[in-house]
Amino acid sequence: MEKEISRDEVKDAAAKRKRHWVRITRACNNRCLFCLDRENQNGSIFPIETIVADLKKGLASGAKRVVLSGGDPTVHPKLCEIIVKAKTLGYDHVQIITNGRMLAYEKFAKDLRAAGLDEVTLSLHSHIKEDFERMGGIKGSYRQALAGLLNAQKQGFIVSVDIVINKINYKTLKATLQFYIRLGVSEFDLLYPIPFGDAWKNRDELFFDPEKAHTYLRDAFSLSKNKNLFIWTNRLPAQYLEGFEDLIQNPIKIHDEVRGMASGFGCLVESGKPMSCKGERCRYCFMNGFCADLDELIAKQELHGRVTPHCLGSASKRWKPTPVFRMDTDFTLEAFTDFHIQNRYFVKSLRCKGCSLMKECEGAWIEDVRKKGFSILTPETGI
């Protein structure tokens, strides 16, 4: 009898499957308050030749799944041709990430299906019209996006919904999830805002205190106990997921973040030039720990792995000599990312604030927490 695959195993396998992201536009028909890419949105459309070259690059790297993005990919006049080309070249799964407004046109949705599109991820950040259009920046977009969702489902696409959690919508997050669940959506990605582009420009309107929002977030996360739902989180600080550790983002995704920032990291390593984003925004950024580790490596030319906290005892398998990463012999950006994930990505429980070892303890390894829960940390007795 075949062993039944758990939902967590499915999620981990999906997270590890290699994807190739291809930007096909620098244009969007929304004006989202939290757009992290606004400075790159100049209204241009990438030529087919450039897109095909990028598609081939992804296949050469071993990817069989491609994600078409922008801007918004649906504003590209040759989107169907691009999908056909991706399938012809050898991709077995083509996905778009869109605000969904163009899918309100049923013929357009049908044409995408005929071209071979497999999956649609829709950015739908609220179920409340006023909040939805405030965040998206376009009046009338709520009705269009909902029509787009229904058309996507009608065409038989795999449909998921992205929600950027922010100060406007965190109190109604559970109700938003329930609304889309009633419409037949079973997969969600809950994204934490990052301090770039318009998200940083509008930070006073968007960024929130996760501790103050914790009750609302936990209420929303409780829906993940429904085994028919797939809920992911993206860049959400792990300490706010205690009790819902299965929602902690697979740390392998840090590689995607690093690839997206590779140019800045390259300049830092080669010339010592600080990242252009370094400063006030770091405390809001998911990559803060990684960047701090890279800064320390460059300064000291070597970096030691972190030590398993005393209170874990036998709950951790990481009782081993502390590894060392050396700049002169070990460095590639990919190798350093692996070292960071395996030996430096440690997190604490919110409960650790009451521990007398709070200052010197570095927390537990992220994979121990993901697999066994924050309950392995016992700060009230672990001294």
C-alpha cells in the first residue's frame, strides 16, 4: 500500500521545485500602495526575442516550471504567444502572477487556456471593496478582479490568491480568507511587506507592529488547520507563527531572495560598497539577518555557525562542532546562502523574552522549529 503524502510534504516538495521567473513587462494597470518594484515600472513591454532568451536560460538551469511576471504580465499584447513558446520549448508548467483585471474578459481567459497556461496567482488583498481599491490604487478594480477570479476558475486553471498583509487589512484578514474560500479558493500565500519601492514610500500607511497584530494574525492562521487548504507565508517573521510552525516559509526560499538581490551583494563583496537599501529599513526586512551575516563575514573573513541553545537538550540533532565559513576558500554567494540557512538561521520564541539567557542565546535552528515546533524551547526552565 502506498504511503499517503502529507500536506507538509507536498508543500516542501513544491517549495523545492525549481522555478524560473521571467519578467515580460515593466507595465502594470494597478498602482498598489506596496509595489516593491515601482522604480522599475516604466511602461515598457519586453520584446519576444528577449523573453525567449530568458525562457531558454531557465531550461538550461534545469527548471521545468516558469512564472511569468511584470509589472503585470496580462498587459503584454503577446502573452498567449509567450505561453505557447514556453510550452514548445519544454516547460511543463506555466504560471502567471496578476491582479486579475484582464481576466474579467472571458475571451481573454479562454485564449490563455488554449495557449497552455496552467496556473493563475491573483493578487487580491481584501474582500472589502473600499480597502481593496485603496490598496490597488484603481477605482473599479474590485469588480474586475472578482470577475477575473471567477473566469479563471471557470477555465479550470489552478488558482491561488496572494495577500500582502499590512496595516489596512490585517484586522480583516480572516474574513478575507473566508470570503475567497467560499468562492472556491483553496490555496493562499500571505506575504509580509518588504521595505522597497512604494511599500517603503508608504510605510506609515502600511507597516504594522506584528505584536499588536498578533491576535488577528493567529485568528487568520487558525484556518490553516483545515486540511483541504494550502496556506503559505512569505517573509513573515517566524516568531509570530508559534503554534502554526507548519506555516513557516521553507528556508530554501532565501535562495530566491538572494538571486533577486545578487547585483547588490556582488558589489558589496567585490568593492565593499554597502547595499543601497542599508539603514533604517533593515529592521523591517526579512533579509536583515542574512545581510548582517554577510557584513560580518566580509569584516572578519570568517563566520562561525551558531550554537544550539542549552534548553533544547536532546530535542536537537545539532550537537556537533561549530562549522566555520571562510571568505578566502569557501565563498560563492550560493555556498554562503547554504551556510547561512544550515548554521546561522536561528529563531527565538516570543516567550524567550523572559529568559535570563535572552541576550547570549541565539535561539533554535529554523528547521528544528519548523519540524518540532517552538515548544522545544523552554526559556522558563532552560537556564
